[in-house]
Amino acid sequence: MKPIAVTILTGFLGAGKTTLLRHILNANHGYKIAVIENEFGDVPIDNALIGDRASRITTLSNGCICCSKSNELADALLDLLDALDQGQLEFDRLIIECTGMADPGPITQTFFSHDVICERFLLDGIITLVDAVHADQQLSQFTLAQAQVGYADRILLSKTDVAADNDALIQRLQLMNARAPIYHVVHGDIDLAVLFDIEGFVLNDRLNVSTPAPLFRRIPQPQNNIQSIVVYHDQPLELMQISAVMEGLLLKFADNLLRYKGILSIKDESRRLLFQGVQRLYNADWDREWLPDEVRQSTLVFIGIDLPEEEIRGAFAALEGELIN
């Protein structure tokens, strides 16, 4: 049975999540989409805004998914599966629209910590909307807004019709999340190919590491709690050594690490090793063989809160010394 693809839609208050969701549901894509939405307050209103094109809208209305009853999201997912299995409901994709104050981390981990949910759902990607008008202030004031950017597989910059000069903001976003491409979306209108089949949580080599384009005017650099670190390692790594380094980093900094992903060159092994993780949960698997004309270089991307950059780089630099000795 093919797992149901899941998209998490996040972004700070007023970024345009509901507008985007309405566009998705009304587009001519052929999918049958179920929706779980999360709202503050006792009376949900997004149902009226979204319309009736979703297979079912399950509303979690007692606060953020991430901080309400621990089993609430899992229960909603299992209820959708029961309705599907009993023929009461038909859908082949699921979108979770988070409230603007939700942390995507615990929501994401739900899909890796429950046996039935792991088997029946496949987390496809996290889409984060960023309000081009208010983002700088929000990112500077709320670490949560930064975390939403850090978890993203795709960043959608909204309201660019109002705030057209956003080079500095794009640079800031790229420094925070080096692996998520940035797209402009106006009034929710965007090519759905950007949003679906991302495979953000499938072991593959889509690192999408981007570097900020240089700006030719002096712009004060804002303080970011969320940052990206890209580590390159030229020498093949010993499998046990890289395992020890990662275990050590997770032991000390798991709460700081939001997302991490890498392509590794392993000593005496012709295949590439792929790995990825979310906070304390990670996995690895062998990929294809290195091509004859391909540079055998390990590339690792870490995204997190106040990352200890010197310690992370030092841990991998020390491996090079061990291998030489």
C-alpha cells in the first residue's frame, strides 16, 4: 500500500498560509486532499475561508498542535485512516496547516514515532511562508519564526507585490537555511510542482545547498538564532568515526539541531552514504556508487539554534588528522 504524502504548511502569523491552502485546494491537480488545521480559540473560522474542496477538514482548536495534548495530532491522523479504511473518506494527500505560533519540530516527529503512522503516511516536506513585509521584525523578535524557517524544505516569500525590495531578507533566510530554495508567492498563486513531491524526508542527495548572493550595498547583518552550517570533508571517512562524531554531537546538541543532512564518502566503500535527521531522530542508508568523474567529497548541512559552529567544524577537522595518522 502506497503511503499517503503529507505536507506541513507553516509560517508566522499573517504570512498567508490559509490563502495558499485555498489556492491548493481549488487548483486542477487531480489529488484528493485531506486537511488538518490548527487554530486558537473555540470557534474555528478557516473552514469557511478554505471552502469545501478538501476531503475532510479536521480542526484542532485548543492551541498549537505542538503544545496541546500529546496524542491529539496522532489521534486525528489515526481517525483519518479509519475513515479511509472503512470507505467513509477518500484522499491521497494530506496537508497540515499549523497555526502561526506552532513549532514544526514536534509535529514532524509524530511521523517517525508511531508505527502505524510511519507505515501509512510519508512526510513529503515542510513548506514555510515568510511575510516579506513584516519578516525582519518577526525574525528578530521571535526565535519561533526563525525555527519555522530552519525546518523548511521550501520557503515561500509572500506579499512581494507590496515589499518588492527583499534582497536583504532573502540573504538572511539563506543564512538561516542553506538547503531550502526560496520562491515568491503572490496571493497564494504558485506552481504546485514546487509544493508537492519534495521528498524532503526521503534519503536522497537533494541537499540544495545555496549560498547567499552578494549584495553590492552595505546592509547591517541582523542577529539570527537559527543558522546553517555547511561542512565539506575531502578525505574518505571511517564509518565508525563518523558515527562517533554524530553520536557525540547529538548527545550534546540534539535540542539545538533542527534538521541535518549529508552525503558521505566512506573509506573502502564504493557507494555514497546518505543520512538525515530531525533533532534526535536520524537514519542513514547506502546510495549509488560514486561516478568515475565525480569528486568524492563529503557534504553535511546542519540547521539549528545557536549552533556551536567551531565545535562542529572542529570535530570533522579532527577526523582528517586521525585519518592521516
